[in-house]
Amino acid sequence: MSVFRRAANGLRVFGRALAPAPSVDMRPDWEQAEPVWIKRALTHSQALPTGGWYALDASRAITDAPQRYEVEGRALVVWRDAHGLLAAPEACPHLGASLATARACEGKLVCPWHGLALGRDGYKGWKPFATHDDGVLAWVRLDGFTDDLTEAPILPSRPARALDAVMRVEAQCEPRDVIQNRLDPWHGVHFHPHSFGTLRVIDRAEDAITVRVAYKLPLSLAVEVDARFHCPDARTIAMTIIAGEGSGSIVETHATPISAGRTAVIEATLATSERPGFGAAIAAAPVLRPIMAWAAKRLWTEDAAYAERIYALRHQISIGQPRLAAIRRKRGSGLTATG
Ligand code: FES
Ligand SMILES: [Fe+2]
């Protein structure tokens, strides 16, 4: 039942009451956010298999028009034909023209330089990679980076009926920095005061952490939920709402290496609800999706700064040169590290 239950940090908390759950640690956030625990959880995540799969973008972002993506330093052209998603080397196998600038004709890419038509059957050494479209995200599998190739990406459990939105930002860091950012939930209230009213840890294991968090809404309202973070693979961290409004909803944060020191953060939010009005929310998806993506991007503008900061610090240590002064804040597209 919907009620305004109490004030937390001046907020009126809306939604189902949660069962009492004591904090696992009463120390200040900065003490709870132990570097040793975060490092151990990160090490655990980095040992997980990926199956060789990389999230590229929102599934709906891929059309029959070719687009260029870069993964692990390899340039890819990505498009759709009548049978589905395709990803292949972006350079034409003849003399190297960019196939991202090709014309699509009946599902094939017609090279702009000499007219070679290339499709899912390939041509000599040029052939499409394995792809996967899970309905929300588009994936590509690259060989040569792991021996543990799987038929499909390793996905966390998703709700059966969901309103989904995807945002993509790029940051000057490595995938592990993106994962580390999410393995530190304690920064939420301090670093994103516009989004989080309260946040406390109610369970902590070696490879997962559960927080009770009040997420701010307009008009001094907030919704309080229990959210569990865990890593289904080495480049993904998922936050699942396990109690409260929208239980079963999930936010999947996928980190795809673009090239050395450059990473794409592709975040899919799959929101669900048992409330009767949720059907109307699904129907309003075209309106709600941009709002959801905007909220995710606002957090990632700041979290990219966090990830880039720890990347810069680590790099400074490894090569012994100052890099911190090179960090420049650039709202809307994360940070750019230069120098
Ligand atoms: S470079 Fe593509 S057909 Fe010649
Ligand atoms: Fe954050």
C-alpha cells in the first residue's frame, strides 16, 4: 500500500515498508568503505569468466545502417540484416575502406570504394563475429582474449516484464575501474546527493553487498529499497532490487574495453513493478525511456570521474608520473584525462 511513512533527511519516504534490517557496520561511511574489502571483491570479480562477450550498445540503437564501434582496439562495423544483428571487421577486405560508411543494400554492406557487397556469409578472410541480441543489449564475441568462449553472454536474472532503458558513456579508464566504482556503494550519498537521501549497508559478503537506500524523487519524495550488487562476469556489475518498490528490477552496468585506457560504460535499467499501473508505464515507455537514461547518465557523469580518478592514480603509481592535474571535468560526457 502506498503511504508516506517517515522523513529521512527531510524526505517523505513513499512505498512499501521494508522489514527492519540492522546496519552491518555503524562506523562512518569513509571507515566502512574499506579499501581491503573493495580490492578483495574486485579481485574476485576479475577472476570471473566473460565467455568472450562484450556489450556494444542498446539493442534498439543498432539498425540496418552500419555503425562503427571499437572493442579491445578492434574496429567493428555493426548493423542488422533480415536475420538479425551483425558485427564484422570495419575495414573492407579489398583495400581497407571504412565499411561504417558503406551503403546497406538488402542486408549487405556495399563498399564505398569499389562496390564489393559484404554480408553474413563473409568473403575470404573477412567474416562476421558471433553476436547476441538479448532484446535490450547488443553483444559481440571476440576470439583471442579468452579460452572460455560461451554460446551466449553470461546475464544476470532479469524481470519477465520490464521497462528498459540503456545509456552509454565513455571514460578514460579500464573496465575494472567501472566495477570498482560500483563496489563502493558508500560514496552514493556523498558523491550523488541529488539522487540518494540515505544509504546504509545491511549485508556484505565476499562477492556481494546489499544496501538499503532512499532514492530521491521530485517534490522531496523518496523511495526506499534494498539493492544487492554482484558481478555476473568480470566486466559487469548488477544491482538488483530485492525488497521494496520495484522488487526484481535490475540495473546492469557493463564495461567494454574500447582501447588501452578507454572504456565504454553501457548501463541497462530494467524496471518492473507489481503495481496495477505498471502496464501504463510500459505503454509510456517511449516517454519514460529518455528520462531513465538521463538519470543514469547523470550518475555516470560523476561516476566516470570516479573511475577515471582511480585509473589515473593507478597509472601514476605504475609509471611514476603525475597525471592527476590532467583530469578535467566535462559535464555531459564524463571526464577527459589528457597528458
Ligand atoms: S576497398 Fe572495398 S571494394 Fe575496394
Ligand atoms: Fe556512484
